[in-house]
Amino acid sequence: MNVIVDTVIWSLALRRRPSNQNQNLVTQLQELIQNDQVLILGAIRQEVLSGIKSPEQFKRLRDTLRAFPDIPLTSDDYEQAAEFFNTCRQHGIQGSNTDFLICAVAHLRNSQIFTTDQDFRYFQAHIPVNLLTKT
């Protein structure tokens, strides 16, 4: 099964030195890459690359991420994301447009989401979100 890797995981693996506690997440990402299971959205790419002060680090990170092509998005993806946003909001659950787009794309493509962002757990109570179990 393919896995959409969220910004927090990319950032942990590529922008910070992982702690011993988070090393297993980096290892899990490496295994997904080796098994050719990784998916990325353009919005995630933008989030990962945003805020980098050093042009050299930006170029290095940009070039690393170029190995992973963006999932082509359709109107169905955006419409499903809006529906998920509305459903969660009706239940008092807030989230970003990007997070709901990730949920929609994963749902429509029968993929999992690899994240440590707890917001996705709140979404699960109201919309179909399939999170990758961390090892």
C-alpha cells in the first residue's frame, strides 16, 4: 500500500537531527522509500521547503525531494477535502486545508498517511482516515 508522508515526518528526517526516540520514524520512512511506497503532495513539498534560511540547504532539500513526484490532483480531491473539512467542523474539529487535502487524497487513492500530527487522530472520529502504524 502507498503512503502519503506528512510534512512532520519529512522535516524530522531531512531538516532536523532525529532523537533516539524518533530514529524509528526515520527508519520507517527509509523502508517506505526502499519499497517505493512513498507519495507526496505539492502542498507538503511546499511546507517542507518553507522557512529554510540557507540557500544551500534549500537546494539540497529541494533536490532530495525531487526524487518523489507530486501526486497529480483533481477536482475530486479538492471537493472531498472540502467535504471532510465541513464534516469535521460540524463536530467542532478544526484542521488546515492541507491536512484535509491529505486525508482526501489518501482516501480516494486507498493510501495510508504517515504522520505524528495528532490532529489526524481527531479527524478519524468523523472521516475515513487510514494512518500508518508506527513501528
